Amino acid sequence: MADLGFLGLDDDPDDPVVVTGFKATRARKLTTSEKEGNRALAAARALVEHGFAHLKNWRILTKLRTDPARAIGLLRVLFVLTNLEGAR
């Protein structure tokens, strides 16, 4: 998922790599269904952005210089701690 400003990676319109919303132009306004699609995409993106924002609270991630397997393990631990913290 990406915002409307994202350019690139969408070579095949039938099988997009990145899903972006619909963009209006001066000559063409968005239809009601396109607006609804943009709202649904924005709602899904908001969940992802909030997750990234919560992860940025963990200072250990600023110094993360390790192999990918160890980084994945660290992220899993931080996800669990973040969920436990949010449930309190």
C-alpha cells in the first residue's frame, strides 16, 4: 500500500505490486466508488502507519545493525511488548 504520491513499480495494471488510491485531475473528478476505495485504502494504511509509529518508540531500533534473522526476532519481541503495553 502506498499513498497517492508514490510513483513506480506499477508496470502491470492487472497485477499491481503496490496498491495506491485513485487520483483526481482538474479535468476529471473522482467518482463516488473511487472516493470510497480511497477511504478504505486510507483506513488500512492508517493501521500500518500507527504500527510503525509505535515501533519508533523503541530506542533499540535506532541502533539496529544486525543480521535480518536477529532483527526479525527483535521485532517480534517488540510487537508483543507493544501489544501488552496497549492492553494495559
